[in-house]
Amino acid sequence: MGDKREAFNRLLLCYTKNMLNQLKHIGLSENEAKVYLAMLELGPSPVLEIAAKAGINRPTAYAQIESLKKMGLISMQTKGKKQLYIAEDPDQLEFLIEREKKGLEQKQGELKEVLPELKELFNTTEDRPHVRFFEGKEGLERMRDVLMKSKEKEVMSILAADDIFRIFPALTKSYTPRRVQKKIHSRLLYTSAKGKIFKDSDKEMLRDAVHLPASEHDYHADILVSGKQVYISALKGKISGILIDHKDIAEAFRFLFEILWKVYRKNEGSMQRTDPNKKA
């Protein structure tokens, strides 16, 4: 007999948890769902009994009751000196969802009206940089998508090639064709332990490249400048990216790139260090 009762209690607990999760999916908080279920089981009850049934303290129960009242899921009645609370018919939940749906549609309409003005405000605040953060491999892919939406026709990049190909092995089959299709020319300074992996000048790929010896540079990033935007990707450890949209900051990065480009281009992509132990 005891085993049957225990099995029944486990089944009841499982059923209650399932209903609790369903109410949470509808939009109730966990405590709101507990209180509403407790009231459905108890019928008209004082707050002390509701709190005990729901497994929460009385102040918390009061707060949930007030919230449920605003949703139209609870009514009250007075019996003598006692204030009793009653759960409304569960059909009221359907009305609640319909009300939220109408409220969401209204908010969408209001957003459509104000969105053009917000975008105009966003685009006119050029005096301060707009900074966006991206995390993980997917974040860097989204950052590339932003770049591909740009109307600029040249990108300048300082790239740790071995790192980028480790993260995106098919980069030359995904990003590069999109760049070429949009007729965006690339000037690339890159490190690679494999040596020169890009042609110095590749008209078909719209790319000029200069190799920087990886042994001389502990570099694990990608810094790319396009128009008034700077894209910075960390390619080692926690993969992440930053997109800075600011004309003056982009010009500063472009200035530094041009200096490096001229120096390394002149020295055919390498700056040999003098070994003091090496005989002339």
C-alpha cells in the first residue's frame, strides 16, 4: 500500500512540475505559477494557506497574488473577517495571451513609426564612436557580414593568417569570393609560419599582399580598416571581435597601416634582424 502511495505521489509531483513549466512558458514567473496552481487546488483560501501550499513565504505570496490580480487570474472574497483569494477559470489564460499579443502588435507598430528617427539619430552622432562587440566564431562571421554590407571598395588588413585559417579553414571559399564579387580590393599584411601563402599581387583575387615573417612577430589578431570602420579580431584564446565606427579612429589606423605597408613593401615583406653572433 505504501509503495502505491509513494508511486502516486511521484506521479502527482511530475504532473505538477509539467503544469508549472507550461505556465512558465505561457509567461508566468515560477512563483506566480506556483501560487496559481496552489489556488486552483485549494479553492477560496487565505494567503497563509496559499503560501504553504505553494512552498513560499507569505510576503512572497502576497506579491505574486497582486501580480496575478493585475493579470485577471485572481479574484477576492470576504468571509467574516478573512480575506480569501480565488483562482479564476484557466480559460482566462487564453485571454491573457491574446491581450499580450495585441500589446506586442501595438509595440511593433509604434517601433515602425519611431525607427526612422532613431536611425537618423544613430547616423548623425559621428562625434562619438559606435562600438559593437562580437563573441566566438559566429560573432566574427557576423562581423564579416557587416563588412560585406559596406559600400567601400578597399580594405586594409594586418592578419595572422595561420590563426584565421585555423578558425575558418574555408575562408578563401567563403569570404574571398564575396569580396571579389563586390569588387572590393584588399591590401594585406600577413604573418604565416608557412611563408608566402598569397601572391604579392593577385589581380584575379583583387589582392596585394606582403608577408611578414611569423618568427619575428608574436601576433594573433586581425585588424582591418574599411571606410570609417575598424574591425579588430582576437584570434587566440577567447575568440572575439570589436567593430569601431568612427571616421577619425579609422583614419588613425589607416595612417599606421600605410606606414607599415611602405616599410615592409620596400623591404619585400621582411625586416631582417641583425644577429650579433653571425659573422659578416
